[in-house]
Amino acid sequence: QVQLVESGGGLVQPGGSLRLSCAASGSICSINAMGWYRQAPGKQRELVAAITSGGTTNYADSVKGRFTISRDSGKDSVFLQMNNLKPEDTAVYHCNAEGIATMMTRFSVWGQGTQVTVSS
């Protein structure tokens, strides 16, 4: 029904910046919330940042002041601006979207992930 495609990952030096993008498509009636999660080897998946349709944001303590999440005007895409990147930010980043499909069913879908590597 609904699919997510992420982009923007890559290799960056410590202190650098990246912007991740996530675009939703399919049988979408409305999106209530979108967020970015990450998982590093040997670590549990964690919520990095999330944003609701009303603009409320939530950030992991480790990224506060460095990362900013935003959505487009149509609320079908989400972006994560990552500044002052650190090696511990290295992980696969996955986008998630929750909402209502056109057939009035709830959905929660995940993108396939984009690799972020912070290294010199």
C-alpha cells in the first residue's frame, strides 16, 4: 500500500554534515507521524528524531542541538539535517511513517535504509 524511499546517506568526515530524505508514496490518506531510526552493529535500533503532522518534534538526547527533522508542505516527505557529525553517528538510518491509507486502514511502514558513515 505505502512505500518509503530514503536517500542522502554516505561517507562524511567528523564535523561534517549530511541531509537525509525520505519520500512516501502509495495509497496514503494522511500521515500522522514520520521519523528516523538508526541501528549500528551490535546496537539496538533507536529513535533518532520524529515529527508529527502538527509539527511536534522529538529527538534522542545524543543528537539534540546537532540534528533537525522537518517535513514538506504535503507531509509526504521527511528530512533529517545532520550537522557536526560524530563517528558514533555511524549506522544504517531507516525512515518510518505512520498514518491512514486510502481504504481507511492504519499503516506503519519502513524504508529500506541508507548508510551513514562518519570517518576520517
